[in-house]
Amino acid sequence: QAAGTTAFLAPPCGAEGCVRRPCTGGCVEFRREGSEEMAARMDANADDVRGASSTQTPSPSECGLGGGTQRRSPLMRPLWLSRYFNDTSTAITNGALFDTYLQLRSGGSTVFVGEVESIRGIAALLMAVPIGLAADKYSRDLVLKVNWRMGICAVVMLLVGLPLDLLWLTVSGSVLLSIHNQCLFGLLPVIASEVAQSKQDRTRAITGLATANTLGSASGPALQLLLMLVAHEDSWSTRSLHLLLVSGFPFFLAYGPCLLRVTFLYARRRSSASDDRRTALTTDNSIAPDNRNGSSSRDSASTAPSASPTAPHDPVPTFNWVVAGLLETSSLITAIGSGMTFKYWPLFFKHDFKFQPSAVCALQLGIYVCIATGTATSPALTKFTGRLPAANLFHITGTFLLFLIATQRSLSVYIEVPLVLLRNAIMNCSAPLLMATVLELVPSQHQGKWSQIMSLRRMTWSGSALLGGLLSDSHDFRYAFFITACVHTVAGLLLLIVNVLVIVRDRRKRRERLICEASPA
């Protein structure tokens, strides 16, 4: 309200950490935990109006603290479905059987599989920074629409190249699809983080995207396994692989409407936010001249509610940038190691345990189902340990299991398969937790660029596949797995350093707060 008009004190909503008080100018403000000092100053200015009127107690959801029942953003469902359908299509057309198809077409060379994967990674790497700059400079919904059209071109190239065994066209379509996925994987988490209303909502949104990714990756081999059972085809021949690889294109058709729904809702939300800002500016300009106490508009502005922690113009502490950079470095090192291993699980079981295509698809299905289960249940552990300790625990356990797989050569297939499933499930639980943490540390105007940097982990993962192929051809697959475990050990040490830094910072802040509370007013 304008200065001089009647102001009323609204009672707290009852949610833990909520302090609802009128500011010095009479307008109602909402403050979270840690604003007791501000609340005390507000109380001093509100004594003259305390009890002047009784107001209804607001609900916790009105204060934005996550209490009560919050309505999920309508963007979430099409966002998750877009990721699911696209990843299902990619898992079929560019998954484990696609790697085997490339190996057969190249005369059995594992190195060629790594070369194609590296080309895909380099192409996406070159486009990552331009995509991030375009997403921050222009509207993200426009970038997604352009990217969708590029994905259509990639699908057409694969649809023609695979049945005709045109290797150059198939590889070109696969590279173009990799660029499309680079843009999609980078922007969807940014949009999910932007529409989230709280820290818990952000964790659920990012975890939901990770779960959609793994479920889509699991649906691909599941469909291929079903087709093999129906067609009674279970042999390593290019003719039998044609149908299995092109069966993923209907899922890309389903992905299109979901993505267009995302762009429509996001554009409408962006337009509504712009209208609200213009209305707020108009209201502020109309109130300022009516200030009858002689204070300047600058003083009036100082009593307005503070911006959110992710507001574009808020200063970001240096510690946030350091932690975000260290987390991203750890994830990058992890991706380098994973690239030497993950692509070769199917070829490892095909070579060492004589798996047929149906067994390879069943293995891939099991891996992605376990990963989806792990990522969906990992937030439950964070309630007891926090994000970073939980991510560190997952990383250490997964690295230990990989050392076990690489060094114990006498294990039977009945022990090897469960170990691989468990290792992949645990190792991938930390990714959504780290992504949600980093997106909270980075301000919103930089999230588009930063998310593209984050998605470079996947492209680095693709680039290191060539090294994994060279190690597998010169030694064997277990040797490449051992090198991966060593690389993951380095990444785990860096992640441990981040945990120590955060613990020390939190203890120092807690000690300073206790000193301030103990000191006389």
C-alpha cells in the first residue's frame, strides 16, 4: 500500500520458517527462514496497526514454502513426455544394436564404432556454445522449434540410409541427431528448473527428466526384444537388424506434439511474466508521486520485497561459482571414464559370453530399468543425508563395483550380469542430484549457457568412446573397464573435496549465526 494508508498485520501461515509481516511502507511482504532480523524491524513499524483488523490465516502454499498442496506446473508432463519419446526413438535407432550394425558393416572393427561415436560427440561439442548463446539471447521455445526441425531431417536421413545400407548417409543422420539431442538435453533441464517453485520441486523436476531418459532408453531395447520374439529373428545379420533399427521412428512422431506443447506453454508463461513486470513498473511509477512523507522513490524502492535468489541481477557469491565449477569438473571426468565403458557393455557380453541379439536387448532393458529405479528413488536418501553426500556415496559404491567387474575374470554370467546392473543403477543416481544443485547455484540468465556446458559431459562421454575402442582392441574389454574405474576414482576425490568445502562453509555460517544471536542487541 502507499505510505500513509491503513496497513494490516497478516498472521503467519503456520509453515515452518515463514514470517509474514508488513514492511515499513505498509505493503505485505513474505520472508523465508533466516529473515528474523527483518521481521523484527517490521514489527516495530507495525505496532500501531497490530490488532486493527483480523485477517484469515494464509495457507503455507500461499507463502510459497511448499506447505500444503501445490499444483504442479502444466509444463512438467509434456516436458517429461518429450524426453521419454525422444530417448525411446534414439535408443532404438542409435542404441546397442546400432553399434553392432556399425561393427558388422565395418568388418568387425570395434574402433570404427568408437570413431562414429567420437564424430557425433565432436559435432555436438562444436554446436554446444552457439546453442547456449542462442537460448539465452533469443527465446528458448524458438530454439526448441528450430531444433525439432533439424531432428526431422536427421530421422529422414536414417530412415533412408539404414534399409539401403548407405553407411555415409546413416552416419550423417546419426551425427545430426546427436546435435539435436545436444540442444534438447541442454534446454529441457533449464526450463524445468525455471518453472519449479521450490528447491524440492526443482529436485523432482530434474529427477523426473532423468527418469524419463532412462525409461525411454529402456523402452527401446524392450520393443526390439518384442519384435525379435514376434518375427523369430535372433541372429547377427544386417538384414535382421534393419527392421529393429527403423522401428523407433514412430516414437519420434509422438515426440513432436509433446515438444510443441512445451514450447506453447513456455511461450505463454514468458508472455505472462513480461506483462506482470510491465504492470509492476507502471504501479510503482504511479505510487511514487503520492509519497506524502517526502521520501524519494529510491527510499520507497528500498522497502519493496527483495528479489528471489535466482533473480537475474542478484550478485552471485564467489563460493557458488567455485562449487558449481568443481561439480562440473568432477562430472566431466566421470563422463570421460564412462565413455570408455558404457557403449561396450553389449559388445563385451556378445564377445565374452556369446550373447545373441535378444540377450543383448534384455541386458540393455535391465540396465535402463535399474537406472530408472535408482534415479527415481535416490531423492529419498537425500532427505537424510543431503544431495552432495548422497551423490558422493553413490559414486564411491559404483566405482568399487566397477573395479570388482574389471578384476574378477572368473565370475560366471549369473554373477556378472547382476553386478553390471547394480553398478549402472548406483553410478547414475548422482547425476540428477548434481544437476539440480548446479542449477540452483547458477543465476537464471546464465543457465542456458551453463546447461549446454553441463551437457558437454555427454559429448565428452562420446569422444572417449574412441579411446575405449582402442583399449578394447589392443587389450580386452575388462582392461578398458579398469581404466574407467581409475578415472572415476579421480572424479570421486574431487567430489569429496566439494563435500568438505560445503561442510566447512555451513559450519562457519552456523557458528557466525550463533555468535550474532549471543551478542547483545
